Amino acid sequence: MNMQWRGVMPAITTPFNADLSVDYAALGQRCQRLIAAGCTGVVALGSLGEGATLEAEEKRRILAACVAALQGKAPVVAGISALSTAQAVALARVAEASGCDGIMALPPYVYAGDWGEMKAHIAAILNATRLPAMLYNNPIAYGTDFLPAQIAELAKAFPQLAAVKESSGDARRIAALRALMGERLALLVGLDDCIVEGVMMGAQGWIAGLANALPQESVALFEAAREHRAEAFELYRWFLPLLRMDTVPKFVQLIKLAEEICGVGSPRVRPPRLELTGEERETARATIQAALASRPTRHPAGAPAGKN
């Protein structure tokens, strides 16, 4: 596949059975449902996919399940994150062997090193496969900030670096990257509640979180923003209470709760995360249900409309 870094590409959640083993069948169905709703690909094993709690064999099977489910109809991108560079390199090679179409390179889970160390870490990942790569910049979560000039340095050294998932929360970064490198890299927004700002500044894709629960609305919002239609702002105002759930520490629990309420998933998470309970759960549920009660886009025939 000629990898296209564009459109709405959900960072997919990982479904679990009651015993917290991975539900691979549900995962495959999820991939198919998202693509049928207009998403342009899926990104597996990211933070939202609870990659840090998955064993190496589970990661391999997850990637294989995604590839088998989509059968080349849309790209599968593997999130490459680990404690060590050696582990990240091994996972990148697994991604290529599994038939993935691209990789998303992250800094290490725990150690936030200086530029020289982070450049060496990303370089090792990029050199491990022939797959096109997207760099994930999320200083809020990982403590490592890849500045525009540093990204340009990586892009010059590694032709296979094709895209950036920008999650600094600063829409000016999109403009800065575009001004520095023109069309050399595809730029994708990584924070849900920054999508319209990012698209207006030149982003051509969205690695989305709430798209797991509401893919049609996510695609509608992205397309309206990309086409500079006035309705984008109305849709954005409706969606923002939910999109903001993507930017808080319990974003995984919140998005999985949204999936449950929309009838497309389960709230199960792996420890140390725990499912939401009590007032915290009820407050989130009320926010989600209020949004669903006024959702502005139609469902295709047979699509779930949510449950109470």
C-alpha cells in the first residue's frame, strides 16, 4: 500500500474480555467498523490502546488481527513505544513482519533524555524497518518535546520519516512545521480538542481518540474543517465536551466509557488503570449522554445510536 497520512485515523482502543485478556475478534470488528464509517486507517498500540500494559506476543497478535481485518482496504499503523530502544526496535520489526503499512515512533515510556539521546532512539526505530514512519510529539505525556528544527533535522536525515503527529497543544507548531518544511511532512493533529485549530493551520490528518466511539461525527468534523465550512464550528462546539476527554489523565477510561454508552465497546481497562466509578463515572456518563441526545449527524441504517 502507498501509505497516505491523511484523514481521520483513530488511535484504536484495545478491547478486553472479562478476564482482561485481549478480545482479538472484537478488535478486528472494530477496525472494520471504523473504516466503514469513513476513517482512513487505524493506529494500534498507542497510549489509548494501553500499549504499556500489553505483552510482546499480545502486541504481535493485535497488529496481525488489525491487518487481517482490513485486508489492505486501509492502512494499519503500529505505535512503537517501549522502555528501551532495543524493545522499540524489536517491535518495529514485528510491525513490518505483521504486514503493517507504517509505524508511529514514540520516545521511551519513562526516560526523557536530551536531544542527542532522543534523536538516537528515534533513529534506531526508523532504521529498523523499511516502513514509512510518523513521529509522535507529545511533550505533555512523555516529557520529550521534539521542536520544529529538530523534526526538520530528522526529516533531512531519514527519508522514511513521512509524518508528524503533533500533540503539544500549541496550534502554532503546525504552522511552524509547515513554514520550515513546506510539504515535506504530512502533519496530523494528535489532541482531539485542537482539531479545528490544527486543520486551519495546515494539518491534513487527525489521530483521533473519540472517533472510537463516534467515528461518523469525527469524520464529519474533520471534513467540515478541511473544507472551511461554517458548520465546522457548530459541530465543534457540540463535540468539545467529549473531545476534551481525550486530554486528561483518565482519557482511556473516559473514551472506553463513551464506547460502552454508544454500544460499540466495553469500559474494561487493564491495571493500574481502573474503571470509573461513583460520582466520577456518573458525571462523565451525564456529559456523554447529553451530547448523544443532541448529536447533529445521522447514523447509517443499523448503526447503534447509544444506550442509557
